[in-house]
Amino acid sequence: MSPTVFKIGSYRFFFFSREESRMHIHISCPEGEAKFWLAPVVALAQHTGLSTKQLRELQKIIEERNHEIAKAWKKHFLT
């Protein structure tokens, strides 16, 4: 199961249900995918197929919505 947290344009922000315990978010779109750590700071963990511009855009979105993502993470994984 990989619940969607939210979508923006062609980007889908989601979690994998059975993965490592460190808080992070996955993003996919037709061009590729990425994974960002959420703490202690938002940081790119890995990516494929995305441009530097797209990665900067994604990091900005995640930083702006970090609280919302963390809340969804805790609800999904800790309840």
C-alpha cells in the first residue's frame, strides 16, 4: 500500500507502507521520481529522471508543507 498524501500538478506525494522508519516522502511524475528526507532538514535522498529545476521545486513544496507531511506520516505509521 502506498497512500497518497497530496497531488500537485503531475506530482504525486506518497509513502510506501513497508519501508524504513526514518521520516521521508516519495514523489512520482511522468518524468521520474524522487525521495526526500523530512528531518532533521528536508534533503534529497535519491532521484531518477528529474531535472535540477524539478528537484528544487519539489524541495520547496516539501519545505512549505513539511508539517502537513509529518502529520500524515505519524497518522499512517504510528496509529
